[in-house]
Amino acid sequence: MPKRVIKVPSEPLLDICSFARRGPGARALTRAKVEQLARTVARRPEVVVKVYGGAKSIRGAIAHLRYIDRNGKLEIETDEGWKLKGKGIENELVSDWDVEAAEAYARSPYRGKAGRRPAKLLHNVILSMPEGTPPQKLLAASRAFAREQFALQHRYALVLHTDQEHPHVHLVVKAVSETGGRLNVRKATLREWRRQFALHLRAQGIAANATERAVRGRSQSPFKDGIYRASLRGESRYLRDRIVRVADELRRGEITTTPGKVKLHETRRTVVAGWHAAADALLEAGQGALAERIWGFLGQMRPPLTTDEHLAQRLVERIRTRERERHLERAR
């Protein structure tokens, strides 16, 4: 089976910094750019597209499908339009997708590269929106997104979950295409998927946006899924150790400055310059109302903080809350 990697062009979701580089005679803002600027300053809900889990073996593929369909209790919708439900359909799906052949290739000697881990057989793509999003419209947008991205290339299936605060769809994609191409999910891939998923959500009448965190004035990067999920269970040793270190630094009266701090401020300066340039372009185009909203949006941006500074801020707030509670108890 030949190995061909599917590449996705890397472009910012909203290249706000490009506005700061606009020179004399630069072209006017396109309608699409103006609409995205308006959605961003209005803080429309940001789509979430992430890849978590998946499977590297047939047993893992079956187990994963059983997990997302809640062991046959939820309906699985396939790329061929079939809607399947019930115990045992996971085995049928894995067989229909010929995952066994893909597993044999994934566990091959890799042309002499000993020790290399087997590649994924299935990707688990999670498509999510905030609480209050109509689940069926989310599913319809996910269906359209999957069809546009993978139809006649990669086998896939979808399952809608509504048992948590925010509705989300598990999109399971076979990693190897029908022609032998391998889907490797990179940052650029996720960026493009977010853009396309937001388009399909808007087609369903759902307010959805896709921009970078830095453009929105957010400086904290999310923890990796494993750390995040462990923290929800109160079992993250990494996060616990980091909080202990930050608490010790707070007691000494200083937070260690990291190299990332300089980069954060440089990024913020570039982003702010881009937003001001966009506002100037809008003024020239006679769209002063949107320009004013941009200035208000900039005024609400909080100073950029590193992860340690965010943790320190939360610790200080927690200490102040406890002190207020003790004061109220004494007052009683």
C-alpha cells in the first residue's frame, strides 16, 4: 500500500497582522473579512475542533466505536448515509472499512525503521459548540463538514452526544484513504477544519466563528487533553506540582519570568497594531461604526499572562475568597 500524505495549506484563520502591513494603494477589505471582523469583536461563539484518542489496532477501533455509541445505545451515521444502532454494529463497521488490512500495513517493518510505533487506524475528531446550540443543527453541520472533507476519500461515521453541557459530535475517520493516502492531522489541518466547520454552522443559522486565541486577546494556551482530563478528576500530578511551585514563588514575592513572557508581549503588540490598522481601513471605507466597536474590543483586552501567571492569579483570588468567608463568619 503506497503512503501518500494529505497536505493542508497553513493560513491564519483571521490574519489580523496583515492589516498592519497594508501599504499605500492596498486593496479594500473584502466582504468576508469585514464579516469576520464583525463576528470577532461581537465575540460570537468559537467552534471547537480537536482530535482526541482514536485507535491503533482492530481491538482499539471496536472499543472506540463502542465508547462513542455508548455500547450500541446511540445511533451511528455512516458516510454512506446508513443509520445504525445496536450491539455488535461496531464489529460490522470495522469489517466493512477493511481496518484489518490497514492494521497489517500500520504494523509492517516500515522499510527497515525498527522500533517505530504503529500509526493510527482511526482518528477521533470532536466537533463541538457551547451550551445552547441546537443539537440537530450541530449534527447537520457536522454531516456537511464530513461530506465535504472526506466523502469518497476516507471512510467515516458520526455520533451525536448530548449528555454533557455542550453538544458535540464524534467524527471517526479511517486514517488511510480508499486510494492509500494517509491523513496526518497537523495544526494547519485543524485550523482549516475550524474554518470550514464554522461555515457549515453558519449555513445552519448558528452564530459561529473561527479565529486564533491571540487575535481575541487570549494568551493562555490550553493544557494537553490528558492533563486537562486528569485535572477534572483531581488526578493531574503535572498540574499539582506546577501549582505548588507557583505557590512557593508567590510566598517569596516573585513569579519566575519565562522566555514565553517576551513572546506573549511581542505577539500582543503585533495583534493590537493589526486591529488598529483594520479600524483605519474601515474608517476609510465609511464603516465607522465597526471601527468604534474594534476600539471598544481592544479596550476590553486583558494584559497577556503566562500560564504560571494565570495560576498565580487564580491562587490569589482563592486566598482572597477564603479571607472574605472567614471575615463574614467572624462578623456573625
